[in-house]
Amino acid sequence: MSSENKIVVLTGGTGGAKFVDGLRRAVPPEQLTFIVNTADDLEWWGLRVSPDLDSITYVLADLLNKDRGWGVQDDTFQCLQMMARLGQPAWFQIGDRDLATHLLRTQLIQEGNTLSEATAEIAARFGVTARILPMSNDRIETRVQTPASDLSFEEYFVQRHFRDPVISVRFAGAETAAPAPGVVDALLSATTVILAPSNPITSIGPILAVPGIREALCRTSAPVAAISPIVSGAAVSGPAGALLASQGLPVSIAGVAQAYEDFLDLLIADVADRNATEELRQSRVKMRWTNTIMKSANDKVELARTVLSCLAAEISREAAVET
Amino acid sequence: MSSENKIVVLTGGTGGAKFVDGLRRAVPPEQLTFIVNTADDLEWWGLRVSPDLDSITYVLADLLNKDRGWGVQDDTFQCLQMMARLGQPAWFQIGDRDLATHLLRTQLIQEGNTLSEATAEIAARFGVTARILPMSNDRIETRVQTPASDLSFEEYFVQRHFRDPVISVRFAGAETAAPAPGVVDALLSATTVILAPSNPITSIGPILAVPGIREALCRTSAPVAAISPIVSGAAVSGPAGALLASQGLPVSIAGVAQAYEDFLDLLIADVADRNATEELRQSRVKMRWTNTIMKSANDKVELARTVLSCLAAEISREAAVET
């Protein structure tokens, strides 16, 4: 791909960070713009924490703890232990090195910067040259309704280990929110758009719930590809299966296709699902098959390259049709 | 001493914390009330940091790093290193465990608690049963005027290693400040009052500058003792010598006596100064001599016991005079 590529990636969660780890090695980071879920953001110990923005920043800065999929590599938890001793909540684990990011973000926002500006500043200080955009500077919060209570995403996912049945998911604040500066422009001027293999409901879902973003995905002339986070009828990791089901979607590549059906051009699914296309007959989406399970660094780069070459082929095909 | 003792200690700095470490072993902590300097407090990384309150809290909780004289024992500095990498100031060293205290204090104050309330809450959570009172809930800031600039105490002391000549010292905000709740009552109802071997100008000086505190020290019926932080014409540690000189006071036990002359009953000085009483002829203060250099845990307890027995003798003598 040429240096004029503008690759825009919608992402959130650990699956997204894994894919981004491959992508950053497959193309120059200057070609990459990330539109990141912020509906899992929380106030923690008085600090503004943005888990998905942090994971993307850390992976691009080569600082992500890849065993856990979140936080900073080789981090320690001295402050957390002291917080627990002081009777403060400790179920959301912030490492000592990780804390610096939250302290700086909180300060930047208290000084009057937007989340966009704080995100760009933190990324620059970590030496990240890719562009990281929060989906919105307005506060949007994923709320997971369970039989017992109404939980934030982190309460549902981290504190309660996604063991509760999910009745419904909503994105509080989304109706009145606006996309962060640059988000719609990035989508409209992109050469390719990729939806990372993130949870379609709680990682990509909140991004799509921001008024204007879904419309931009429908309008953009760039081909839009998604990598399925569902393989063989189950999520590769996390609660994507239960969450798809809670929305009345099948827990399969067809469910992923349905979630994105109004704007998706290509669905890249695992070779394990090559024969699971029965449900997709109604869909206009084109399927591509590859190994989507990212175990090694090589798996990640290979997946990124495959996705990019599928998209490049799509661009060539469309160009051929037009001439 | 009986369980009805009410021992009130004015303190600040590393000398104060050392003395308190002995005192807490010499008497039941329930008998102790500390009135602590807050004029070195600073906003750091967006957090509210109270170095002297923390040192007293940590020493009473048996958590103080005694090698340094500040911070938490066995602490690590991962967050600090990351802050430095992010281009944030790192000259004021906050450890990872120490950070928990500042995060909690900042949250408590943001939730509407006063510094007094936050201090009591933090102390209780650390299991401290002695009473720790900030000198004031109003913001008072020690400013050190040097030939080059006007510095905060931490800039002068920590960042610039007290190498600048001192022209003058002032306590910005003191004129309009009030003592924190309980401070004046504690002094007036005390059975004994002790000024720790802290810097008379920048640790005890700000406490005395709060309107009402010096008057309470003059009015209290309790005997007031000070332990001299000056031995053989020099400070045991830190810049007390230069600071006394900047106020036109001699760098000697006589300078300490002069700083406190309107309310001091007993000055407890080191045996090394037993013959340095020439300048004290004008003073009404009574001198007591002991080893004031605290190297071992035993030195600290011995000094505390000696101070308490000097005060007990003073109470008995006064009682005898009255009957």
C-alpha cells in the first residue's frame, strides 16, 4: 500500500489491542487512525481512566502487557495494595506505572483540555505517531442490565467476571453525544476502514451509537472490513457471545455480519467457520477466510497483512468496475 | 503519667517525626495530640500532598521510611519513573505506596471534607489512635525569598537542596487563616505541650503564625517545653541554621529560646551545649540538658521519656508553689 493510505480502525477491548499490535508492524503508524471506545471509561480513585484508549496507546508505544491484554508490561501494584489497606476499592487493578497515565490525563482534563486533546498529548509523550481519537468527548457509559442490577461495563466485566445473565445493554448519554473532532472526517477521507475483532456490542457498539458515526460508515467511499471476534460459534475471549445473544443476534459470524450489515463490505472470519455460511445467504457482505486466532506476534502481523490485502483487492476491484 | 495526660505536640519535618517515633513508644498514643505544619503542602501531579501530616501519620502507623525520614518504608518508584518518562516533574519523589495516601486525601477533599477531616479519616484507616490535627484548614504557604527568586518551601528544600542564601521567609495566607478545629482547645486543655526538635522557622514558625495559636500557647496553664534542633551552633539536619540567621536569630540554643521566648517554659538542649549558656542569661526560660541526638530507636524513646519527666517535674513544682 502506498504512503497515502489512510487506514481508520474502530477498536476497543483486548481483541482490538491484539489486532493493533499486528497492524502497527504491518504498516507505517503514520497511516493509522484509531477511533476508540470510551464507554468503559470510569472515575477510579478520583482519576479519569480510559481503559480502551490506554490499551491502544500502550500497544502502539510497545508498552502493553500482552499476557494480560491490558495495563503496562512489568508493572507493579504497590499503590493498589496500599489502597486496599486503606479500605478503598481494589477490584479494578491499576498498576504503578499505569497510574502515571491516569494522573496525567486527569490533570490535563482538569486544566481544561478535552479528552481528545489529553489523548493526543499522552500519545505524543509516549512517542506514538499513529493518531488516536476517542469516539466522543462527551461522557457515554455502557450500562449492562442484569437480573440483579444495572452495572457499568467494568462492574459487569472486571468486578463480576461477566457471570451475570445479560438482559440488555444501553449506552447512556449516547443520544446527545457528538463524535470527537476528526472522527467523521477520518471515516469520510479514509482509504480503508477496519473494525477490529472487538466485541460488537460493548466495544464497537458504543462507537456506532454516537450520532453521525454509523452514518459516516455508510457514506464513506472506503471499503469497510470487520474481523469476526466470533469463531466456531463462540467468542475468542470475553463475553461477546452472551452480549450478541442479549441483542437477539446469533452467536456466529452471521451475528457479527448482522450487527454491521448496513455498512460492512467485507467480513473476515476464521477458516474454522468456512462452512458456517448457511445463515449468511441473506447477507450482501462478502466473506474472506483466514486464520484469525492471534497467538504469536507472527499471527498478529499475518492477520493484519491479510486484512489489508483483502481491502486492497476490494479497492482494485471497485476501481476496475468504475473504469 | 496518668491516663488523663493530654500531651500536645507541635511538629513538622524529619526532626519532628523522629521525636514522635520515640514518643509513641513512651506513652499510650491515645494521650497524644499532634498539631502539624501544613505550610509545606503542595499540589503535585494534581494531588493534594501534605508532607508533614504524612510523616506523622506514617510514623504513628509504623510505616515511615526511617532511613529517609519521609515516605513509606520499602516503597517503590515505578509511577515516578513513568511520570518522568511522560515529561512530568519528578523532583519531588512520591513512592507508589505513598501515592495511595495522596489519592485518598485528594478524593476526600474533592468530596467536600476539610483537611482536618481527611487527616482524621486517613489516620483512622491506618489504625492510628493518636489525634493528628493540621494547624489550619486554610491554605498557608511558606515562601522563601532568595536572591534569585521567591520559592515554595519544597522548591527551596527538596528541588534546590537549600543551597540558596535566604533573604526572608514569609507564610503567605497566614494573616487571614484560622486554626483548625480542636487546635486551640487542645492547647488550652493540655496537661503538657511539647515543641518537637523541628525547624523553628519553617516547621514550627508557620504553626505559630496562625492567628490564635501563639496566644493559646501563652495562655495555656500547661508547661511548654521545646527540644532544641540546634546542637553546638548548627542544625542537627536541614537548613534550620540558615533560616534562624535569616530571621536575625543566633544559630544556637539562644536563637531557639528567642524564637519561642513569649511562651516557652523549658528548653531541652543537648549536653554538648551545657556550657553555651552565655547568651541565655537574659532569658526567663529554664534549661534542661540531655542527649538530643536520636540515632537509635532507644535514643528516641529515651529523649521522649526525659522530656516527659522534665515536664512532670515542672507540673509538680508548680503544684507545690500553688499550695
